[in-house]
Amino acid sequence: MAFSSHGERNGIHAIEVLDDNIIWIWTQDHQAVVVDPAISEPVQKWLEQRQLDLVAVLQTHHHQDHIGGTRKLLKRWPEAAVIAAAADRDRIPFQTVSVGDGDHISLLNRPVEVIDVAGHTRAHVAYHLPTSQKGPQDAALFCGDTLFGAGCGRLFEGTAEDMHRALKRLCSLAPETKVYCAHEYTEANLRWAAAMRPDDQAIRARLADVSARRGQGKLSLPSSIEEEQLTNLFVRAKSSEELASLRQSKNEWQG
């Protein structure tokens, strides 16, 4: 199990767990918000080492590798809010703040917008932190398994139309918005994309950069909305039919 943290005390930090999951921890002063805790132990250790109080857990969807650690974290921090889609109450029954598309909440003195991005699952939400007073570089998106680095989630419960709509909506956010997705899939996605579009220089340049970073044991994430617009074939798809074809290709790719 690998541990990785990035940035200063106030910011967004990463813990790598399981095979490729990333748990994001957003901190401000002595408080923390955890996004999609697959497991609890490394998160609890990370927070306690820094004497941070867990105030909320953001759940993007119900899959076990996103909610598996939440209940144990609540035993340690029972007052923490669990924010999840109201439409997923049956599968995330321990949620305490139920949200839907267009809702706005406040966490760590920042507004957070809830965006419906159903597609990977029938009830999937993303959490958007708009630009703050610190400047446009502070905008962030926690998008779970919808938008990946150079990829998108598999269509387990939704349709290509759903995913196409979700990606278009996310990519209408400010270009500088940092994208904090829940898995480190970027290099594999880019290898597939380079095979599909061998003459695309933007994809090849990003692949070279990501491969170098991964070779040094560094994360490829976060990316940005602008980077995904330039190099993510799913984002660039002009129709749901094109996205469906790309998704099938990626599902079957053996490279």
C-alpha cells in the first residue's frame, strides 16, 4: 500500500490505496474533507498524524471501492457529515446530507456545487469548487469515476448518452479547473488513445509526460479541464454514438 501526499497543509492531498484508487483529502487549517474513502486505515493514520478533524466525507457513488472505509471513519469521527446523492440513499444508507443536481453546500469556508453526472452508475454526482478569491488556479472538481485522466468511466448502469451529457457538462467548467478523479488510469488511457490516434501530437506529448512521471513514482493527477479537452478522446467525441464506439474499443483494448 502506497502513501502519497502533495501540497501544503491547506490544500488537496492524495493517498494511493488498493491497486489504483486515489483518496483525496481536502484540508483547511485543522479540518479535513475526505473524498471516496475506499478503506479507512491509511486515511485515519494520515489525519491523526496531522491532528486534523474529519468534518465531512464526499461520496460520488456507491461502489465499494469508494465507500468501503466510510463507516470505520465515522466510528472515529462520529460527527462528520456524509454527503451523497439522495438518489443513492438505498445504496449509501449512512449518508447524512442528501444532495442532488444544482445543490450548493459550504465546506471549509468554500462553496461546493453538486453536479449530476449519472452514466457510470445511475446515481453519480461530482463536486465542484468554483474559483475562489485566491484565483482561478483554486478551482477543483472531484468527479469520482466519470471523468478520468484521458478517459471516462465504464457504463455499468447508464448509457453512452448519459456519459456524453455528463462529460460535456463537466468540460463546460473553467479550463483551469483541476480534475481530481478517483483512479490512476491516465497512462493506460493515453496508450490506448495514442494507438487510436497515432498522429495526434497533443496525446503523444501528454503520454510522454505522464510516463515519465509514473516512472518516477509520481501521480499523473490532478489534470485540468483544459488538458482533458485537448487529449481525452471521450471528451472530444462529437456524439454519444462516437463515445459508445470509443468506450467499446477501450473495453476491448489489450495493449
